Amino acid sequence: MPKLSVYVPDELAAAVRETQVPVSAVCQAALERAVREVTAARGADDVPPADDTAPAVGLFGRFTPRARQAVALSQTIAQGIPHNYIGTEHVLLGVLDQGDNVATRALLQMDVAPDDLRAELRASLGPPADETPAGHIPFTPRAKRALELTAKEALTLGHSYIGCEHLLLGILAMEEGLASQVLRRMGVETRTTRMAVIGILTRRPPLGPPEAAPPEPAPGVEEALARILDRIEAIEKRLDS
């Protein structure tokens, strides 16, 4: 049986030894889940149902209601242009049009107005198709890759769900995609986006129209977030090597 090396922080390794957690079994279960998630993303075809009561299977079964709405909106947007494909640009437009989510909060925190980003995306869209597509519209290979990276982002952050914030990070990580190129033109980078997302999730403000400015983070929070991001990036480098 092949052997895989797993690197963890010193304090976690000490805690594992003290509690005698079955590392092999836990790692195997986590890896099996990760493989299922990434494989499901690669095979994604139909958009998930926007209706919260309708069952979603495979990768979309772990999407939050807002993330499902965002991906469902991407098909509506593609039909309205019309385009006969769903690219990363349509998925990001779906996230923006959904509106009430952590991704749009993170963008605002980075001084990127969703309306400005929407306008830049629409100005960068490809030419419309000759006919309005009916029924199922397929994801492009780059959009599928972005969904795969979305699943990886959720797993990397230790989240058991996939939200609009993971969609934003996955789209941004798919550098060949049109949406990522537009985001980077507007100054949006992976590290600062991750920091904004983690900060918002740590503070957990209620979703909805903001009535007041978000509270200032407690002393030491920014330093802790920077250490977390350094560890995430170190893990990614090991996985890519």
C-alpha cells in the first residue's frame, strides 16, 4: 500500500499524540471525501436546482442555498446574453446577482464595489450566440476547473459546506478564466481575498443589508489570520510539488 506523508503544525502533532487519535483512519476518510468532491466537480454538467426544497446531488449537495442560487443564476445569465456555455464569468455574475453572501461582503471589504465588478465583467463578455439556447447549458472546461478549485478551497479551509465565498476563491484561483482575469485587473488577489473571507467568517456578522460598519477585529486577529494563511499556502506548495 502506498505511503503518503502528511505535514501538520507542531502543536497539532503533539495534541494528536496525546489524544491518540487514529491518524491513518481519519486521513483516509478525509482523503476519500476530498477525492469524491474533486471528481464530482470535474464531472459537473447540470446546474443545481435553485429551489432549496429540491434535492441536489454530488458536489452541489454540499452547496449552501445561496451558492446553489448563484450557480443557477449563472445559467439564467448565459441564456439572457445569449451564450451557449457557462463560463467562469457567468458563475461570478451569478454570485454578484445573488447579492446577499460572504463573497460580496469580502469584495466590499477590499474596496471592490459589486456593481463596478459586474459592469467590468459584462463589458468583457464574448459575443452573443446567434440563437437563444434552450434547456441545459454546459459548463466550459475552465468553469469545471473553477468548481474543482472551489471544492478544494472549502476543504483547505476545513469547511463542510461550499458557499459563495468558496466560489469566489475557486474562480480567482482559475487564472486562465475570464472572471479571474477581470478580478485581478481590479486588484483582487488570492491571499487578500482569503484573509477577507476568513475575517468575515470569524466575526460572523448576520447576512443582510449592512446597517452599520463592521466591528474592528480584536487585537491579534490579523496576526492570527496571517499565520493561518501562511500555513495554507505552505500546504498548497507541498501539494503542487
